[in-house]
Amino acid sequence: MIRTRIDLVVTSGVFSIDGDDFAVDNNVWIIGDDHEAVVVDAAHDATTIADAIGDRRLRSIVCTHGHNDHINAAAELARRYGSAPILLHAADEMLWSMVYPDRRPDGALAHGDTVEVAGATLRVLHTPGHSPGGVCLHLPESSEHDPTLLTGSHVFGGDTLFNGGPGATGRSFSDFPTIIDSIRREILTLPLDTVVHTGHGDMTRVGDEAPHLDEWIARGH
């Protein structure tokens, strides 16, 4: 039986905020099987992402937040696949509109919503701080009675938590105490072996990051 899998595509481009531009590499996560997929953060290069999806049905494009480097290939990818809705938390629509002034997302994500793909259920966690509408997607430990699901606990964290600390704050619409509260409440309460699939850079695990919470708070950024 085909198992649900997670594929990584890394794309490169420019992150623009507050009048500054930064060259960045973004992690684009594709969750699915041989028949259907969900894309988390369609960044920079729709062609490269589409090549990784292939002829699978694209069920949705989920945006963990509205910064341009996480959404700037979303509209083109949706156009290529026709019926795939773009989903974003409503609190980040002001960021979305900076990239797409004439097109709104197709649906609004809220805490506790679910995203379905290939027998897997991803639960939406609202994790503001890096941006007001930042979200993570949690794929819980699968049941031993359902062999189609991935094993282990996974969270797709966008720019909320990285290998080495919280996502950046100090820019427009971001707030350090808020991101710390989000991480403490929504991510560090997950099983310690939960794999954190980050928006940039290397993956990590909840258990590797949790011991450093006080260090992050003392550092203050």
C-alpha cells in the first residue's frame, strides 16, 4: 500500500520587508502520495514546485504566513492546477495584498481547522509572532491500524520555529513575546520527537529546541 510521504523542494529568491531585500532559500513542503498532494508555502518558483508535484491532484496550497517569499509562487501554481485553493490566515491578508493587490486567497485558515490529503489530516495551529496570521500544520502520530499514514509526529512550522530558535521579529507586524508564547503553547507541547519542518534551513525536533526556551527569552530576539 502506498504510504503518505513528505517531499522537500528548495527554491531561491528575494524576501522583501520594510524597504529591505534579502536573498533567501525557502523550503517548500509537499505532503501526499502518488495521487494527490498539498503544498506548504509556494515560494519563488512555480515551475520547480510543479515539477515535483507532477500529474498528482493538487488539493490545496497552504500558506504558513503572508510574507512575499512564502507566497510569491502561489497564484501561478494555483493557475496551473486549476481548482487548488490557496489558504491563508485572515490576519495576514495585509501582507498578502502587498504581493497580490488584485487577488485574494481562496480560503481563510483558523486555529483548529484541518487540511486533508492522501489519508492524512493536518491540524492548523495559529502561531502569531513572526506575523499576525502565522500558522503551523501538525500531523500527529499515525495510528498503527492505518498503514497509509506517515509514522511519527510532524509539524510544518513556516517561520515560527527554526533549528536554533524562534523566527525573526523586530520587523513590521512581528512581536517577540507573541512568538515565544506561540512556541511555548502550540509547539513545545507536542511530543518531543516531533519533526519540525522549517520554512528555511535544516529541520529540527521539538525535543532539541525545548531546552533552550529560557535562552531565547533572555536573548530577547
